[in-house]
Amino acid sequence: MNAAHAILGGLGDVFRGRLSWLAVLNLVVAVFLTIAIAWAAMRFVVPLIPAGTGWLAHASAAGTFAANLLAIVLAVALSPAISMVVGGALFDIAVARIERQVGLAEARSPPLREGLANGLRIAGLPLALNLMSLPLLFVPVINFFWFLALNGFLMGREYFSLAALRRMRWEEARDLRRKHRGAIFAIGLFAAILPFVAPLFGASAMTRLIKRCV
């Protein structure tokens, strides 16, 4: 029940609520960066292909065309990841807005040392799990479901931790995360299928979940 309430609230905030303007900003910046990456590749990388003479000129022209096309395709393929990075930068802004909306007290400011330690704790597990999962990339069907579940778990863990650590210490956030792991995974799984707005959705949904659980 907590998960459903948080998910619906997160969707409402992102698509027709307090975070809509952040979602638009996220999309605009991500599109701009995607175009900039494609332009930079075509402007500075593609010209490195030798021009050639005679029949080599035709091969060079074909290679240049293929390289330009590849630059555009790769930039578009990277756009969800770019959007995730941009959305991550807006995460704290989004959380603060939802905290005010749901009536949570003002967030604390953890010391620098604690903040760095928390960052390492959050980042360590995703790095280890992704490295161990690399062989599964080459297993059809299984790879899709495994990485969907893995991303759901990791996104849930990361977004919950980032939102919770604004108002409690790591040990308290860890205990609360364990207690509500099912709801956190459900929210993370939902975030995994919303790559362009996942951080903003996660910020809202996890803040709402914390409000109901503390």
C-alpha cells in the first residue's frame, strides 16, 4: 500500500505537479547535450577519416557518411543516460520541493566527512554488482530481466538512501531500508522503466514513502 501511494504520488508530481517544470528542464538540457555530443563527434572526430584519392575517395566518402550516422545513433542511444545524469543533478531540488509539499521538517546538513562516507557506501554496491553481472550481458532474454531487476534494486536503494540521509544517519536509513525493502524495490523497478525522469520520480516517490514510514 505504501509503495502504491508513493508511486502514484511520484507520477503525479512529475507529469502534472510540482516537478513538471523540472522534468521539462531535464528533457531540454538532455536534448541539448545529446545534440552537442553528436555535433562534436561529427565536427572533430569524423574529419579524422583520411580523404584519399581515386577509388579511395569513394571509400572515404562512404566511411564519412557512416561515421556521421554512427555519431548520431550513439548520441541518441546515450540520451537516456544523459537524462539520468541531468536528473540526478536536480534530485535534491526535487526532494526539497516534495518535502515541503508533504509537510516534512527541514532537512539536516550532514558534515562533509559523513557525506563522503555515505557517497562511498551508496556507490560501492552498484559498482560491485554491475561488474559481477557483466557476463550476463551475453545471455539473451535472461539479460533483459536480470538487468531490469538489478536496476530496480539499485535505483530503489540509491534514491531511498539519498532521500533518507537528508534527515537521518546512515545506520537509521539502512534499518528503515531493510524494513521496507519490498516497497523500495517496487519504486525502484518503476523508476527503471522511466529513464528520462527516473531521478525526479525517485525523489518524489521515496520522499513520500519516508513520510509514511517514519
